[in-house]
Amino acid sequence: MADVRVKICGLTRPGDMEMVAGAGASFAGLVFFGKSPRNVTPEVARDLALEAPVGLAKVGLMVNPTDEFLDEVMRLVPLDMVQLHGAETPERVAEVRARWGLPVMKAVGVGAAEDLEKLAVYQKVADQILVDAKPPKGADLPGGNGLAFDWKLIAGRRWSRPWMLAGGLTPENVGLAVAMTGTAQVDVSSGVESAPGIKDAGKVRAFVEAAKGAEAAPRL
């Protein structure tokens, strides 16, 4: 049985924090991106974050955030980690990490073998790496599109930083994803929703159970 940590991203409603924590998740994601159906304002995010039980890590997902926006979010929301999900350079990742004093997770889109080179670059400056499916050209959202990539590309790989698998995961396929890749962490958003931005408690429980019940492949 795998000791897998689960992140449920895109929480929007009162009670969501208690629900995902009760299901056994380790991370809860709050999305600060206007084009996303899961977008929350800093004020709403503050109220949600204050409901989080002790031990549930609160992650703020941002896309190419300005210093001004980061200042506003950090002033209002008690986050535990920042997730950068845009075109941030390694230099920008290091700057955010140093200036605001929180761990930074950098999302890297993977669609083909050549994309793996970026993981080696960002692991030098980020505290964690999110290995996500590359969005299709012209997509409005950098993530949360419900798309997977070929997990064989990263099967058995490991990096110097902790990493998390995302992209098209559901309660039905997360066990296979863990088994194929050997990941110790998984991230889901649309795969546990009844509608965009609305998390389904039953699906969340089923996802966490499937992830933690998987037989992971050995990590090379």
C-alpha cells in the first residue's frame, strides 16, 4: 500500500476544508486566477483558510502573479505554500520564495519527453514540483482541464525535490497513476467535482481511498 499524500485543489465553499481534511487529504488548494471557475477572491480565500483544520496545508495557486497581488494575498490569507502555475521563470520562482518566505511549488506542463528538461531546471529553485499535463494550445486555463499525459514518460523517475502528479486524475485512474509512476503525492481538481468549482464529498473520499490504497511502483 502506498503512503500517498493527496492535494484537493480549487476549494470554493464553506465546509470544503473540513470535508477534504476528513477524507484524509494533506493539502487544500485555493485558486487565485480570474479565468478559472474555481477562482476565489483573497477575502473569500481568507474565510476558507481560517476553516482549515490543523495539519491541512493551505496552498495558494497563482498564475504569473505580480508583487502587488502577492502582497494582497499574503496580507489576508494564512497560506502555507504558494503554487506558481504560469510561465514564471526560475528566477521569478526564487524571488517569490525569498521575498514572501513561504515554500513554493512550481507547476511544469508535460506533454512529451523534451518537457522533462524543465523539471530538472525548476527543481533547483522550487521546494516542490507539480508535474502536470501541458494544456492544449489556446487553452484559457494552465491546469484543471481534466487532461492527463503519458505517465510512462515519468515512470520510476525521481527528482531532488518532492514532486506531485497532476492532470486528468480521477477516483477511477489514480491508483493506476500511482502504480505506474511511483509518485508519493497526487493533485486533483476537476476529477472530484459534481460541477466546475463544486467538490463532491463522495468523489473526494473515493479519490483519497484509491490513492492511498494503490500499490506504488518502485522509485528508481
